[in-house]
Amino acid sequence: MVVAAAIPLLVELGPSVTTAQIARAAGISEPTIFRAFTDKNEVLAACMAEVTDGRHVADELAAIERDVSLHDRLTAVIEVIRAQSQRTAAVINAVSLAGQARLRQRESMSDEERNRLPESRTESYTRLRDTVVGILESDDTALRTSAEEAATLILAIVLSLGRGGGWDTGAASVTTAGLVEMILHGITA
């Protein structure tokens, strides 16, 4: 509840967000935050852990309707990953600007938080890739490559754009529509 309320505020306000603002957004009193977190830095660390948890984006991807066109499914995939990349970058930037976020001690974490600690980046990527494969599978015969290879290539392109922070950056601006067209039809006439 606290972390879910804090993330949009971090995206909007950056590191200047206060625990009072977070409490108001969560619908609780400010002292209630400090029953679960020792200080603001621990809240920020929990926000970072939350936005970098690959399960959320995989869940959003899994909710994409499978009975729409490949074009529409690919657009939805890119938009979900794009939104997650922008959210993650904004939170990481805010946490970095706020100074060193202290990692939460295991004892102060919920069971859910403790359960997701062991997940590696490889496991997270594999879940993401498998979800995209599931989105593409129904068009496997129409693709030049397998759904697995297509998912790998799509994620390589989309995730690399997110890492560079350059979706909408000047001359390097990339639109979702342009990216979908390039992936579906290539760059040749």
C-alpha cells in the first residue's frame, strides 16, 4: 500500500516527495509508514525493488487480449514494456538523486517481498520472454521465424531502447507505431 502510493509520486515529484505526501496518497497517517519502514530511504529502496520486479510487467503482458491482430498485440507489448521502462527509470533516477537508498532488512519485509528476493535477472527475463512467446504463438506460422526467436528479437530492441532512456529523445525519438511497422515489415520497401 505504501510502496504502491509512493511510486507514482516518485515518478511525478522525484526525490523531493515527502513521507507525508506518501502517507496522504496511501490514505494512512505518516507515523503508520514508520511501522513498516525505518525511514524514507527504506521506502525508496522498497519502491526500487517493486519497479524492478519483472513479475509485474509479465502480468500486464499476460493480460493482453490474444484474439486481436498481431499488429495490435505487438503494439500492446511495446506499450507495456515502454511504460514499465519509463516508470522504472523515473524511480531509479529519483532514488539516485535522493542519495543512497538503504536496502530493507529481511525482518522488515513482508512474506511476499522475501519470497521474490531469490529471483534472478535471468529468471525475470525468461518469464518476460515466455509471456511474449505466448502472445505471438497464434501467429507462429505467419512469422518468418519461431515465436521464441521473434520474442527474443522484440525484447532485445524494446529493452535496449528503455535502457538508453531514449524513447522520446530528440532526433533519436522512436514511436511505438514506427517500431511495430519496422518489426512487422522490416525496413525494405
